Amino acid sequence: MKLLRVGQPGHEKPAILDAEGNARDFSAHTADIAGDAITPEALRRLADIDPQSLPLLAEDRIGPCVGRVGKFICVGLNYADHAAESGMAVPDEPVIFMKSTSAICGPYDEVLVPRGSDKCDWEVELGVVIGKGGVYLSEDEAMDHVAGYCVVNDVSERSFQIERSGQWVKGKSADTFGPIGPWLVTADEIGDPQNLKMWLEVDGKRHQDGSTRTMVFGVRHLVSYISQFMSLQPGDIISTGTPPASAWG
């Protein structure tokens, strides 16, 4: 399934994409694409519903594909080719940082450049959406806790992140610095998350063109690793790092 949320900010309706690419209203069957609505049991129930039986949605704004995100967890330097272009060593363990959930916006919403910004940057990333809570997960268990995947643009202000001391979070968390979507693709539709093409275009020019094959730490390892330090809850998002050619690289 491709699940999405359609409508104006704060008033999005849950929806599913039909075979023709139309958004169908799911609100009679679930309150939102969030929390308990994306547990394994809930997704199995939603999968039994024929999208063609649902009303079309006329609203054209696509909101963030997951609502009420509890944690927005990011992984830095997780692509060997990106680390190389940045002149930085491949880390021995995943580099983990947080991005404020108030940064989350729809995939086509306007990105607002913050005051004092002079090094605003883009990063296309694979987002892993947690569907089943857990802590201290083994790698064998990890994928059972993944509801699905989405596109994340980890927008950053590099001068805030690198030159202003402290932790990366203040360069990552401005409002609109976390577009997610357009949809949550459920895990059953992704055969291998380590074999997905990724690209990013700015004003029609392609800047990033890579693949999840070059990840240093794969999805299975990341879910397990992060769960050793904090519990994971339905609706949490793990943004797994970016391939080469961000503006910073």
C-alpha cells in the first residue's frame, strides 16, 4: 500500500493511493496514518479494503505521510561515497542525532530559509517508519518492527550545524526542514531496502543520484542499533543518511 495524508496543515485526511494514482479517502476506516494505525495488525486490516470502494479526495495538498511523529531520528555519514566526498572517515558505529518534529512538513510545501542562514543544504534520504514498538531489538527482529518507508529531505543549515558549536540539531530543525512523503510505502512492497535508487533535483537540475546499496549501516542494523539506546514507537521515523552530492559534500 501507498498511504498518504491529504489536506491543509492540521486538517489532513488519511488516504490510500489507488492503482491509477488517485488519493482515496481512508477516514472511514482509520483516524490518521499515525501511531496505532500503522501497527502490523492495523496495516493488515487496511490492506483488506479495496481502494476503488473509497471516495476520491479533491484536495490537492499532500501533507506529511505520517502524523504525530514521536521521534525523528537521523543517521549521519552513512554512505561510504558521501563520507569520502566530505573528506570524513567512515564511522565505526552509526552517527545518531535528532531532528525536531516541528521541522516536519509536506513533501511539496515551501521550505522556509531561517534568519541568518547562508548555507542551506539538501539531503535526500530513505526514511524508515516504525510500526511496532520495541527496545533492545536483535537484528533478526528488527524488520518485523518496520511499517514501511518514505522519502525524507533532511534540509540543513550548515553554518548553524558546523560553525556555531554544539550539536547538529540546531542546524537541522528549523520549521519546514523535514519534508516527508509523498507517501508511506508499506514494507511488503519493498523487496530489499538496500537496493533502492535515490535522487534529488533542485530547480530541475539533478544534484544527487545514488543508491541505498552504498549505505555503511543497513536498515536492519540501524533499527536494532538505535533500539539499544531508546525504545522505538509506532510512528517514529529513522532518516538513514544521504548519498553523495549534497551542497555541503
